[in-house]
Amino acid sequence: MSPKTTDGCLAELVSNLSEAFSEFSTEAAKLGALLERSGEPVTREGHDKLGKQCIVEVQAFEEYLNRKEEIFAYLKVESR
């Protein structure tokens, strides 16, 4: 693999990581907004929305972690 190809692969991995983190950040902000709007007592509908948003946020975070692990594997270093 030439240095240019290597740099291109790493750049793509970093771009994917950035996109995954951006998606996680967006979903975390949505969850924060839902939590901010929720009041006492939380309605069944509000509870369902919070539950669904929590799942979406976790999935986005898992995607981010997967992309991070791809970079570590590419660089042949152990994650922390």
C-alpha cells in the first residue's frame, strides 16, 4: 500500500468516525430536549418517547465506538 493510499484509508475512517460522533451528538441533544420538556408526572406517551430516544442514542453511540475501534485496528493499537 502506498503512503497516499494509506492516508486515504485513514482519512475515510476518521471521516466515518466524525459522522458517527455527529449523529450521536444530535441524538443526545434530542434526548436532552425530551428530558427537559418532561414534567412530573411523565405521561405514558412521554415515557415511550424517552425510551425510544434512549435506544436511538445508544445505537448512535455504539456506531461511534465501532468506528473508533476500526481506526485503532487500522493503526494497530489497543483501545483504552
